[in-house]
Amino acid sequence: MRYLGKVGRPKEHNEKTAAALLDAAESIVATEGLDALSVRRVAERAGTTTRAVYSVFDSREGMLVALGTRAFEILGAWVAEAPSTDDPTADLVEAGAGQFRRWTLEHPALFRVAFPSTQIPPALAERFGPVRLNALVGLVDFVGRALELQGTLADPEIRDATLTFHAMCEGLALLELRGVLMPHRAEQVWREALTALVTGMRTRQPVAADQGRRF
């Protein structure tokens, strides 16, 4: 996603600058929390000026939207890289316990921005909604193969199944980031929990058309 090019404003700062500013913002959130994120702090961390930050993102809120966008772009790309083999259940579990978990551990700050938080106003979260939806769409193929379902997120059954799997991953990620999962067993817990979930979902009754939920 491009963060540059506001109407009527010269493009003084290129995408390399935008990436450096996002790196700085992510680092601040990771080490000090969302409350520490400010235009001035990001400029200082990136070795540039507040003018550069305002030129690229407009405001602190714009930085949060950009971080949310980055979060789901990375997550979506990593889930798409999960292997596709002749064992679709194992592939789906790998998409969660491998790729989703890796993303959580390598980008904990992005996890905090991307998923529900009282510190991120819903109106801001809606601004990176499209890329969030794209990341979820990337999971549909894995879910469909594992559960022998066909369709898109417009179909209640596959939407419900995809959201259920995603919710489990989000919950496990939150537990691990909070230190609830013992480090030497965390990956095993992920794999066992997701395998049990997928196994159970394979035997459940079809979901009624009016039971679909929104992501």
C-alpha cells in the first residue's frame, strides 16, 4: 500500500522514507506500547523530521492506520505461503501454528494494532478493513480444502468456519504474547488445539444461512 501522494502536495518523501517511519513506529509500540507512539517520537527514532511524518501519514492516527495495513499485508502474505500438500488438515494447521504464530512472534506490535483494542478507535480500524478482509480471504482456500467446502466468504458455512479458525489463532496468539503459554510447549499447544478444532469442525452439522458473522 502507498502512504504517499496526497492531492495537491508534492511527494517530498518516497516509499523508502515511509517504510523507515513505519519501522520506527512498530519498534516504539513493541517496546513501549501504543501510548508512547507520537509523531515526534517516530521522527526521532527514524532520524528525520516531524514534517516528514506529517507529509507521509498526516497524523498519529494516520500512522496507526498504516501500521494496521502493514499488519494484514504481512499476515496475508505469510498465510498464503503456507504449504499446500495432499494433507489439507495439516496444511490448515500449518497456516495457523506456523505462519500466523510466526507473524505474531515477529511482529507483536502489529498484532496489538491489528486486533481489537480499546486503544484503537473503531473508526480507525475500519480504515484498514479492506486489507484485513483480503488477509482473511487468503485463508479461505485452506479452510475449504480441509473441510471439503467450496465457496467464498459470501457463503455462510465457509465464512463461519474461516472465522472460527481465525478466532482460535487470535486467542492462542494473545495467550502466548501474555506469557500464559509455556515457551517450550507453545507451538505444540497451537498445533494440538488447531488440529482438534479442525477435526471437530469436519464432523459438525452445516451452519444455517442466517448464522454467518462479519469479520
